Amino acid sequence: MSADEKEYAIRIKRLEGYRFEVDFGPEVHGKIFVDEDPPLGSNDGADPSRLLAASIAQCTLSSLLFCMQKSRATVGDMEAEAKITFGRDENRKLRIMGISITADVTVPEEEKAKLDRCLPMFQDYCTVSQSVKRGIPISTEIKLT
């Protein structure tokens, strides 16, 4: 594995119903709980679609922040809203049809020109959104015990 290649293991364990505990490993402190929306789950945690949208939004803001800091711009508040659009595919399976991110970023008026170079390119550095756009190969192995 090269210096740029990394591998992380995330453990997920079913607690009850559709509620799961996600353990991000020793590098990350804390665990989160995920669940499905009713009628399957009890909405006792974010569902996978919301986690995906949150990951894309956070990565987008982080990439923008990094670019802004490289441009020596003063960065104030940053927040984003991620909207998930669902629909049916050609096989009538429910799928995420799109995710849109709207970011609100506070920058002093006199420093906005510093971002002319950043704004057109920062998204190229968001690992999550660019990987999702390209399609991430997923392999699944089921071990029955």
C-alpha cells in the first residue's frame, strides 16, 4: 500500500429492529446510532441516506475551508444544507436521484476577491462527493454463522 493509500475498518452491529451501532474504530472517539425511517425502523438515528448526504456536505465544507485558508481568507461561520431527492429507477427500486448542497459561508467583504480562484476548483478536492459521482465499486461478502 502506498503512502496515499489508507484503509479503515468501520464496525456496525445490530442492536434491535433496524437500529445499529456504528463504531468508527480506535482512531475516532465515540459511536453513533443509525436507524431506518418508519415503518421499518423507529427513526432512532440517522438513516443511511442522511449519513451519505451529511458526509458529502461535510467533505464539501472541509474542501472549501482548506482552499479558503490556502488563499489566506478569513473564514467565519460555515454551514450547509444537504437536500436528498428520491425516486424510482427503471426497475422501480427506490434510489437517491440526487443530492444538492447549499453552503452559507461568512467572509469579510474585502476578502471575497481572494476566493476567485477557490470557488471554481474546491469541489475537485472533496474525496467523498467526487468518489460518489464516479461510482464507488462495492463488494459484499456474507458469512453465515
